[in-house]
Amino acid sequence: MADRLLSVLEAADRLGVGERFIRRLVSERRIRYVKVGKHVRIADSVLAAYVEERTVEPVRTRRSRYGMAA
């Protein structure tokens, strides 16, 4: 099944950011995109990969048993 191509506005809505942020990612070539004539389209899988690459896992800290109040 083919990936759905999203407009810049749809991509911005999907990520919860402004349209300007998506346009900056495109102009700095920090995200893959497709040119259809003069229009810019971003594949849905590209957005998913972008989010996955930038997801930060939480750091689990080890709690000391001796630091607890009695």
C-alpha cells in the first residue's frame, strides 16, 4: 500500500507544530520530502520516522534504600 503524501499544513497538524517549522525542516533538508510541481509533500512514514528518531527514552534512576526517612 502506498504511503499517503501530506501537505505542509497537514504535516504540521500531525506533529502539532506550526507550518513554518515544517517549512524550515524542508528548507534545511532535515526531513525527506517530495516535490509535486511547485508543491511540497511529506510522506506519512517520513513523519513517523522523524518522531521515532527524536524520541528520547526516560532515564531510570536507581533509588537508594538508605535515603528514605524512617
